[in-house]
Amino acid sequence: MRRNTFSSWRRRLAQRAVHAGWAWLQRTGSVTAERPGRLRFGAMGTGTRLAFPLGTVFGEPWIHLGAHCIIGEQVTLTAGLMPGLDLGPEPILRIGDGVVLGRGSHVIADTAVTIGNDCYFGPYVYVTSTNHSYDDPHQPIGKQWPRMEPVEIGPGCWIGTGAVILPGARIGRNVVVAAGAVVRGEVPDHTVVAGAPARVVRRWTAAEGWQPPLRTPAPVPIPEGVTPEQLLALADLEKGAEKGAGKGAEKSAARPAGERDSRLAGLETEG
């Protein structure tokens, strides 16, 4: 019994050491403009960070990253077909300000790829400006010279998990690309696309709003100036914490939406 207790204590200690060491590696191995490590991007804005462990990164002199971007773990960013190429004076991959690339995503820019400001990518999104050709039926497809077309993703877009953006795609402003969608060609502003190949399933216009109409009401934003204490009182979290988190959550969910909205309006007036 004593031996088992000692062994369990050693395992817990080792586990804590491993977790602490990994957290240190993540902090130390992340890449920023102030601490670029071996990477020399053509431009990298303030507040931008590439999480550790990194994915494949090459051609960084032709990669321009905006300010306040979050590049998740194992994200691949490449410019050119392979490392060591001279790609000329202009950047190949441009990523705007405030862009978030989810874990495991790939952005492959063999020719121009542009991602606008404030775009958010879920994990494992694949963006490429290159596609294999299969014109010659007698040659292996992987040995045939690929086709390249520029890709442009407008500002404010949300790209869902596992989406694929193919060469030649031109995605407009504030577009939602559903998870798993495969996008090629032009996508208009203020649309939702889904499927493989992706098709427009919802569209917004100033005259008609969203068509088909949204099935759920718009979320009520938190008014400016509301303090954490007011939010706690609004959700009855203090009382819920005493009776259990689960019971408190049920009570908050059961409260009529109108009551919550009026209380939010009251907080806005008080603020």
C-alpha cells in the first residue's frame, strides 16, 4: 500500500512537471515580431503571434502578416512551390489585421493569396492557389504541371471548420462559409455558402434583409459600461453558485427572453 501511494505521488509530480514544461515551450516557442526566431517574414504587425508548435512555414519573405493576428498551432503558411525560390519583389501571401487562423489550417500560396481584415477561420481550413491538372491521361496526375489562380477572401468573413478554398475563389465581404464547404469561383458579399461545391443558401440585402429569414432572433449585445458585477447579478450567478452551477444554468436558461432583454436595457440606462 505504501509503495502504491509513493508511486502515485511520483506520477502526479511527473505529470505536473510535463505540463509545466509544455506550457513553457508553448510560451517560449511562439513567434512574434519581437521574437521571430528563425522566421523572417516580409512584414509582421504588432500583436501578431504564431502559436507553438508551428506548422510548415517557408517563403516567409513573401508573406505579409497584419497586426493583432492569431495563428493557431500547426498552421502551415507557404509562399512558392518550395523553399529557396526567388519570387520577385511583391508579396505572395497577404493576411490582413485581426485575422484568426484555427489550429491545423493550411494557406498554400504558390500565386497571390489575399485574406482581408478581421477574418476568422475555424480549425483545419485549407486555402490553396494551386490545383493539380490531369490533362494528359498517360501521365501520373502528381507529375503534371499544376494550375495556379489567385485567391481573395474579403474582410469580415467566417470560414468554418474543414472548409476548402480552391484556386480562383473570390469571396466577398462578411461571407459565412459553412463547415466542410468546398468553394470555387465568386461568392457575393453578405451571403452564406454551404456544400461541395459550395452554393449560396442565404443572402442579405438592404431592401429585404436575410432571405431566407433567420430562424433565431439576433443575440442581445452587452451594453457598453456594464461591469462584471452587474452581469453576475443579471444572471443570478451568485445565487446559482451556492446551489450548484447546473441548477443556476437551468434557471438562467428558463428566464423569458423579454425579461432578460428588459434587464439588459435597464443596465444600459444605469451605465
